[in-house]
Amino acid sequence: MTRPITCSLCEAMCGLLVETDGPRVTSIRGDVNDPFSRGHLCPKAVALQDLHDDPDRLRRPLLKVRGRFEPVTWPVALEAAADGLRAVQRRYGPDAVATYAGNPTVHSVGATLFLPPLVKALGTRNRYSATSVDQLPHHVAAATMFGHPLLIPIPDLDRTQHLVIIGANPLASNGSLMTAPDVARRLKAIRARGGRVVVVDPRRTETAQVADAHHFIRPGTDVFLLLAMLHVVLAERLDRPSRARELALEVDALHEIAAAWPPERVAPATGMSAEVIATVARDFAKAPSAALYGRVGVSMQEFGAVSTWLITVLNLITGRLDEPGGVMFTNPAVDPVGDKGGYTPDRIGRWHSRVRGLPEFMGELPVATLAEEIETPGPEQVRALLTHAGNPVLSTPNGGRLDRALAQLEYMVSVDFYVNETTQHAHVILPPVGPLEREHYDVVFHALAVRNTAKWAPPLFAPPDGTMSDWEILSALTERLQTGWSWRTIQQRWTTRARRRLKVRGMLSHALAKGPYSRGTPEGGAPLTMATLEAHPHGVDLGPLVPMLPHRLKTLSGKIHAAPAAIVGDLPRVALGLEVALEAVRGATGTLLLVGRRTMRSNNSWMHNSARLVRGKPVCTLLMHPQDAAACGVADGMMVCVTSRVGSVEVPVTTTDTMMPGVVSLPHGWGHGRPGVQLRTATTVPGVSINDLTDDARVDALCGVAGFSGTPVAVSPVTR
Ligand SMILES: Nc1nc2c(c(=O)[nH]1)N[C@H]1C(S)=C(S)[C@@H](COP(=O)(O)OP(=O)(O)OC[C@H]3O[C@@H](n4cnc5c(=O)[nH]c(N)nc54)[C@H](O)[C@@H]3O)O[C@H]1N2
Ligand SMILES: Nc1nc2c(c(=O)[nH]1)N[C@H]1C(S)=C(S)[C@@H](COP(=O)(O)OP(=O)(O)OC[C@H]3O[C@@H](n4cnc5c(=O)[nH]c(N)nc54)[C@H](O)[C@@H]3O)O[C@H]1N2
Ligand code: SF4
Ligand SMILES: [Mo]
């Protein structure tokens, strides 16, 4: 049997055709009939089979008994999990339990829908997620400018004539906040139609190598580059003031701000010449259509929020926002933005983290504070943790400290199907079924895609007897917390499995009926319902992105806020930051700046147990410019010791002139050599964790996102 599904590993939403023989996968290939991905897939797609077959993937819950995991029944595990967390709350109050939601949460429709009610049932203010080691600045800019954290403008990749990519490497990552299967083909098409692609990155990446121009930038200094670009655009009157004023308030404030940032002032800090900065700005502003796009390289910084705001400001002021070929808003069939509006500025920082006083945003606190909240005694100390689809020991700054802190917890529950660096600390592990055993609809990524499409896939395999899907686990925990009922009672109320599975489908059906295509699709099609989606198993094309302003805005004013007070208020810190950066450049004494990278065959921290993906040359090496290597007395292939304020790791070095001198790069998601990890393939190629070097003290003070980019490190040969 061959069935179409959607790959749920990264954001690209590739359509796959999976051939099965009974309970086995026999082949996975790209689905040429998927209207969006048109047959594209990457090497990770076939690893879905390895994940499905992986003997280390848990199918039964585990309970820690006298320090060792033992398999137990679902009733025992679910009741222990809910009661263990509740007991801590009874003793110390609701905030004593923290929650952490990891990245795969948003790749699962069941978890996307059913994790929020569980977190709500726990009633804690100590909520964390991977957002604060990733896209948080995008939400801050979207909320303050457009009135909703999910109103993120997406590059109109298929029509733009000029794409500037800052701090993203979509040829390795397959695109982020820019869902676009086969980015390589789409970038090639820009150049084929006479357009240009420009990359700004401290590494000459795979993407930079297929671009028209690439410029090195000193990590963490993008904010200065962007301010100078704004200066050039406004000083040279390359903006489209009438369009900007039609859409936005506070445009005058931008002129005042930009005046202070001529390229000459910032050039030495960025490592880009004033001439190059001005050229990047002019080419962007003068192109017939253009999109300025920045991703994790600019959002995981000490000035992540201001930088992300400036990217949107530059798009707005040059008339690129909401225009074909620029950056546009999506019109998803299931709309996570919804019709509720008015995300007012007082919704930011409604509470603050206890120890460091960092602000809440979207109901969450920055995960860079989690370890200190566990370690620091006091009435609201975190004493228990629920993780869902997350591996914060490898994915958050100063992961080593968090690793030690987790060992101190009185109770920990992980909803996860691996015993890894994080979940090994849990008292109970509740494993959901794998991605091939659950239904799929991309509630989040359709809303971030370069084209409006919709696709539903029922589970490829029926979940085996005695297993539970993520939403069943999450709603069982919610009900237990709310009612104290036994799992058997909850189960009886849910009755048959078939009816239970309808729950996710029913919620989607309801959401479609409230969505923009409930009265018909573009070009006069019938209303879009679950029946439509079921009749089109390869997906439904809803056309290119269309102008959505002003009606898509959720601000109370009905206008864009070009210069939100919360963000503009951070500019004095940026000015201080420039002084610090200039000083650092002047006084550079063997300190190197560390950045991260992604590789095509790896997926954050959790796909290294696929033998197929980790075969071949090791990818967890330190990339270093030959000149820096020589200065540190190391040569290609040697083991080096990399040391930061918080820790050190030993890793082989790869010398390459694709690195900017003064900058070194390590991939993230490695470091499987810790004791307790039960991943038999990953532990044979453990690598080291970049987050044993990144510093939890380095955050963007405005929003608390981790300041990964440009962690100062020293490199020395390993002498043994
Ligand atoms: N193969 C693969 N694909 C993935 C993932 C994966 O782990 N593996 N993860 C997925 C996830 S969760 C996400 S969020 C996306 C992320 O997708 P991307 O944002 O494309 O992520 P990266 O490939 O890490 O690219 C970030 C780039 O920023 C550069 N950089 C670092 N610091 C700075 C800086 O200060 N300034 C500038 N200008 N550049 C800087 C780095 O050198 C790197 O080239 O990828 C997704 N796709
Ligand atoms: N230095 C540095 N650090 C980074 C980054 C970087 O570029 N540099 N990137 C950051 C980014 S963008 C992100 S998104 C984070 C990711 O960080 P996290 O979200 O914390 O971790 P992941 O590595 O995605 O691990 C996912 C976990 O979910 C489990 N899992 C997979 N699928 C499912 C499922 O369907 N259900 C459940 N319940 N569990 C599942 C896996 O077993 C694994 O334990 O890392 C961040 N950390
Ligand atoms: S690009 Fe992403 S969605 Fe497409 S096959 Fe690869 S991992 Fe899956
Ligand atoms: Mo991410």
C-alpha cells in the first residue's frame, strides 16, 4: 500500500509517499502530486522509517524505581505523573512546577491542541519553551507592531526579485518562518528570473555559496548593520513614505532614530565596510521587489528583538510589506491568529522571573532562567518539571548547569519517546506514538508558508495496542489533574478509540469552519471542509500569498506601530552595545566568537539515533579560519579544547576559509556522551554540546531570548 503523508521533522512540510507492507515501511519518496513540495524531500525523510523501527524508541511508559527505569502500565504511569506534580504543588504552591515545551510540539497537531489545556490545568507561572532559544524576537516584533505574536511576515520567495538573508542558512535548515519545500530550487529560480540573493553571515554557508553576494558580519552586530541600513534608506530617500504612512503610525520616529546611525559609525564593529553596508541597503531599496529576511542567527542574540523589529521596519519603510515579491502575511485555512485582537503592550512582562527579573512574554518565561529557578532557594523555587518534546539539556544555554539542576528536582515528568540527556532525569516518562502513527495537519506551519495550502493526513499506521498518542496522554493528565479520576474512569468516558481519534479531526473541522475558506476557496471553489481535505490526500493549493492589510492587523488602532515603545526603549542599550563591540574589536586578544550551525542530516538534538543519518564523516567539528588556527597553534583534524565562561569541550577542528576570521562554529544538538542516555546509535557518535559553552547570563534583556551568537571562547590544542 502507498499513502501520502507530510514529513513532520522540519518546517518545510514536504509531501511524502510511503509504501508499507503490513506494519513495515518499505520505501519513502517525495510526492510529486503534492501541490506545494512537488516531489522534494531531504535525506531526513527516510529517517522517519528509522524512527519508526528504532528499538530505542519507547512504546511503554517508564517509572524510575530506586534510580532505574522500569516499564509500567499506563494507569500506573499516568496517575504517578499527575499525582507527583500535584503533590509538589500542594506542598509548595502552583509555581513550584515548571513546564517546558520543545520544538516537536508544534509539529504535532495533537500536541499543539492538547498541551495548552494541560499547562493551564497546572496553573503555574513557570512556563518555558524552546521559543526563548529560537523565534521569541519575531513574536515580540509581531505583537508590538501588528497586534498579534503570530502575525509574522513571510518572504514571498516565489515572486521576489531580491532576497537578503541575514543569519539563516535555508540550504541546510530547509527554511524557518518561511515554510518552503525545496528552498534550493526556489533560490535558483530567483536568480533565473534576473533577481539577486544576498547573504550576511559570519560563515560562507551553503546558502551563501549559491547567492550573488555574501558578506561576513561579526556575530551579534546585526543590529548596528540594520540601523545603518535604515539610515541609508531614509537619508537617501529610498523609502516609500506614502505607503508606509498609509499603513503605519509612528513613521516619523524612525527618521529620528535612524539619523544617529550612519554606516561609518557602525562599520568597524560589524566587520563590514561602510561602503558595503550602504550598497546592501541601496540594492535592497531599489530592487523592483525585495524581501529582507532574518532568522536564528539574528534572533538568538543579545539584540534579537530590536534586530527583528528593524528587519520588519526596513521592509515596511521600503514598501515591501504586504506586497507581492516582498514579505507578506499568510491566509491559512486553520488560522492560529483567530479573530481575537488587541495584543496591547501591557501584555508583555505581566510577571517576571523570580531570580533575575526577566519578563514573561506570551505567558512564558525565558528558559535561560530555568536552572537558576531550580537552584535558588525561596518560596517560589521550582521543584518539579514537566517536559514535552524537549531536550533543554542540549538545547538551552549553559545546558551543563541545567543538567545538574534537573538532578536536584523532587519530581520530573517527561512526555517523550526517548531516554535522552534530559528525560533521563525524569521520574516518569510517558511515550507517545511516533509520527507515522498519528494524524497530521500543520496548524502552525501552514501559517508560516510562502504559499497558502492545506493538507490533512490520517495516521499511516493504526497506533499499536497498548500505545497512546500525544494528545491522549496530555488530555489524560489534564483530566487527572482536574478531577482526580483514575485512568480507567477517564478511559471509560472516552469510550472507543475511534471516537477518541475523532477529537483532533473534530477540532480541525470546527477550525476550518471558522477559517477564511469556509465559504469557498479562491477561484470560486467549494467551501473547504475536512471532507475536501480527505478527498485531496496530496494537499489542496489555495494560491499565492495575497495582500492582507490592513484587515489582518490586530492592533487596537487598526494601524501598524512602526516604533513600539517597548522596543524603542531598548535603543539606549543598543548604543552601549556599540561601544562594547567597538572596544572588543580594538582590544581583540585571542578571544574567538562562537556561533552555531545546522547540518542537512541532523535535526536539532534528536535524530542522531538513525544510523543512516549519522553515517560518514563526523559533522560535529569546530570550524575555524586557518589564520585563527595557526594563531592558536592547532591544525586541521586536531583535537582542541574550547573554553567559555561556563565550560569547556574537546572537539576536532576543521580549518576552512568559509569562516570569518575571529569566528568559530559548532553545530548544536550534539553531546550524547552523558551518562544515562539510552540511544545506542547516537552514543557511538556523541559529539559535544555547543550549549556546554553558551552562557545563560547572555540574554536579550528586552525579551530574554538566549544570546547564543558570538559567545566568547578560547581555543587551545589538547595536549595529552
Ligand atoms: N537540517 C536541519 N534543519 C533544521 C533544523 C536542524 O536542526 N537541522 N532545525 C530546525 C529549526 S528548529 C529551526 S529554528 C530552523 C533554523 O533555520 P536557520 O535560521 O536557517 O538556522 P541555521 O541553519 O542554524 O542558520 C543560522 C545561520 O546564522 C549564522 N549566524 C550565527 N550568528 C550570527 C550572527 O550574529 N549574525 C548573522 N548575520 N548570522 C549569524 C550562522 O552562521 C548560520 O549560518 O532550522 C530548522 N531546520
Ligand atoms: N546553541 C544553540 N542552541 C540551540 C539552537 C542553536 O541554533 N544553537 N537552536 C535552538 C532551536 S531553534 C530550537 S527549536 C531548540 C530545540 O530544542 P528542544 O525543543 O528543547 O529539543 P529538540 O532537540 O527539538 O528535542 C526534541 C525532543 O522531543 C522528542 N520528540 C520528538 N518528537 C516528539 C513527539 O512527537 N512527541 C513528543 N512528546 N516528543 C517528541 C525527542 O525525543 C526529543 O527529546 O534548540 C535551540 N538550541
Ligand atoms: S526538508 Fe524537512 S519536511 Fe522536507 S523531507 Fe526534509 S526534514 Fe522532512
Ligand atoms: Mo527552532
